[in-house]
Amino acid sequence: MKHIVITGTRKGIGRSLAEHYLAEGWGVIGCSRGESSIEHDQYRHYALDVCDESAVIEMARDVKRQNGAVDALLNNAGIASMNHCLLTPGSTVNAILQTNVVGTFLFCREFAKLMRKSAQPRIVNFTTVA
């Protein structure tokens, strides 16, 4: 069975992607800041913030212990601000960059290590700046 890690699976596109891959027979390892309501034998969820480096490292270690390897990573978690850029506080910009850039980097760094044994490893990154 192939395994995919998907960030931001609690709702929206991430949840739909998790459900899609489960229907296709993949094992899905998801995460989001809150608990997930996805109930499936092949779904495992981690409640964490993608920009918390120690939490991402611990998740990757746990996935390695349980799965040994993963075949794909889909970085979906992201946040956006609907403020005009001239009115956006620096703290909001920092939060956006932490989640959308740093979080993506952390997952790429940690989970690429677990893809070395996969025949066709894939990483897909997307986010929003709406």
C-alpha cells in the first residue's frame, strides 16, 4: 500500500484530498491544528501546527516508526489574510509566512527523508495568498 502525508486535512481541500486518496486505496497520514473527523482504518491524524519544528520532527519520527517510508507529500496547509496590504499588520504577515513558507519547508525537509526508498516519490506544494 502506498502512503501519503497531507497537511491541513481537517477541512476544505485538504479533507477532500484525504478522502480521495483513501478511496483510491492509499494510507493517508494527515495533520492540522485541530482534531479530524475523518474515520477510516487507513487514516491517521496528528494535531499540530505545521510551523512548530519540534512537532513536525516528532511526527516524522512517529511515521517512520509506524510506516518506515512514505510515497508522497502534499503540502496543503495554508493561511491568508483578506486585508489590503497597506493595512496588514506585520504580525499577520509573519503568521502567514510561518505557516505557508516555513511549515512547507519543514515538511519537505523531514518527509523527503522518508521518501528515499519509494520507487516514485512525489512532493506537491500549494497554498493560498487570497
